[in-house]
Amino acid sequence: MSLTFLNFLVGTATLGLQICLLALVILYFFRQEKVERIIVKFALVSSFIFALIGMVMTLVYSEYFGIVPCGLCWLGRVFLYPQVVLFGMATYRKDFTIAIYSIVLSGIGLVIALYTHYLQMGGNGVLPCPASGVSDCARRYVFEYGYITLPLIGATLFVFLIVLMLFLLRARREESKLKV
């Protein structure tokens, strides 16, 4: 598979995920109880699968295609990779308490990803790129549909995880109200 074709596939998948995210956000604010129950039922396993795919894809880009991630991209990975293990354990144990931890990790990863995307779209950095001379934070390896970059793909994934965890938190909060 060529890098150009992979970029197209990943860009298209990201666009699809962004459309799903829009639907999820609308559903979050305009509650549909039946749909919400389905989302909550599959939130942990979906989060695990998407975080795992995100981790694998970052490794495919760096290890198979030889794209060296910049310092900020490495920081983004720091906040994604542990979530694969956490979601795996939470899915196995049906442990919804992961939600708050995932929101924090994803929130930090989101800020890093959005800043890196800003740099790749031509913005002037207020912080120095922590690259050690190997890879520039402003260099674009993926640019699909006129806006999708690798950092934006990460940002989309982080927002997806946050939204799913918000559904879990609300379900858990409502469940605890019913027990009282």
C-alpha cells in the first residue's frame, strides 16, 4: 500500500469520524434515551478499538513508512497510548470509572494536537518546537480534504473519546440517582 493511498484512507476515515462526532454531540444535547443506551453500552469497547487503531496507525506511519514524529507528536502519543491499556482493562472489567481519566488524558492530548495542527496550517508558534533536529513540528505529512493533518486526526480521536466518556459519566450519574 502506498503512503498516498493510506493518507487518503485515513483522511476519509477521519472525515467520517468527524461526521459521527457531530451526530454524537447533537445526541448528547438533544437526548434520545434509546440511542443513548446503545452508545453507553458500546462506549468502552468502541473507545478501546478506536484508541488501538490510533496507536497502530501512528506506529505504521513511523515504523513502516519511516515518518519520524516531531516532539509534539510524541507528546500526543504519550496521552493516547496508555488509554489503549486502560480501555482494554475497563472493557474487560466493565469499569466506567475510566471516564474521568480518559477525559483528562484526551483533553491534554487534544490541546497538543490542536496546537500542532495550528503550526502545520501555517501558524506562528508561541512555543519552540521540541524537535531534536529530526522532524519539524510544522511539516505536513498528511493533508487531505484541504485541512486534515496527522495532528487533526489525533485531535478528532481525542474529541471522540471525550464525547463517549461524557456519555458514560452522565449514565453513571443518572444510575447513582436511581439507587438513592
